[in-house]
Amino acid sequence: MKSSFTSGLRFVVHEHQASHHHYDFRLEAGGVLKSWAVPKGPSMNPSDKRLAVMVDDHLLEYFAYEGRIPQGEYGAGAVVIWDTGTYQPLEAGDPLEPIKRGKLTFILNGKKLKGEFHLTLMKGKEKEWLLIKKKDEHADPNWKTASELTPERLKRLKVKVPPCASA
């Protein structure tokens, strides 16, 4: 079922080398970026069920952030945009409602991530979700998540405090 909610909602995936390397999956919803830390990164392989731990909402200004968060700041370390684009919830209305209920199905139109995905809250958990790619024409059973934090890119990153890390 296609959604009638077509306001051009954005998503971004930040690759983040903090105390542990991970990917921050962020969806624009309700005037903030709803955010999940995905330790192994998103996958285009429908067989991969990626743990996605819900973290604090971030301000929309964080969407375009890249840089080195200084030591002493929350999330200190290198942050780069790994993927970006738009998404469309498959349920009509505000995407915050299905998130509150623990299941959001959506279509991503990014540079790397494309097609239908599900975010599902794990039973009995408060913050642990699964991010799963649906089998569709964009699925790739041979998918390998490739890092954008190359030595060359790391050299170009400037130390920069993010725009208020949480909303």
C-alpha cells in the first residue's frame, strides 16, 4: 500500500567512529531526526537482520553534519555522511505513529540504500529494533557494507562541534 504522506521526508546515515565504530540511521519525523545506532551498518541483503538501537532524537540541522566531534563532547570521533536521500512511509499519516507502535515500513531512495525496509521493535525491548531490507528489485544478497572513513577522508575532516547533538 502506497502512502499519501509525500512531503519529501529525508533520511541520512552517518558513519561514526566513536568509542565503537557504528552507523547512525536517521529519519526525519516530527520535526527531528529519529535516530538508531546500527553497529554493523544497514544492509541491502534481506537475510541480514541488523540490530538498530534507538538513541536520542537529533535536531534537523544535524542532517548535513560531517566532522570530528572533539574529545570531551558526546560522541567524540569522526562522523561522515555514508548515505542520504528521501524516504516514504508506507502507512498514511505521520511516521511518528508507527514508530510509537514499534513498526515502521518505508521506502528509501538514497544513493546506496534503495527500496523497502522495515524497522521493528524487538519483543520485550525498549530500544532494540531490527532494521531489515525487504526482498525487492533492489535487494542484494551479496551486499557488504563498505566504510567511507578512508584515511584520505579522515585527513580532510575538521574538528567541529555538531549543531546541538540532541533535540
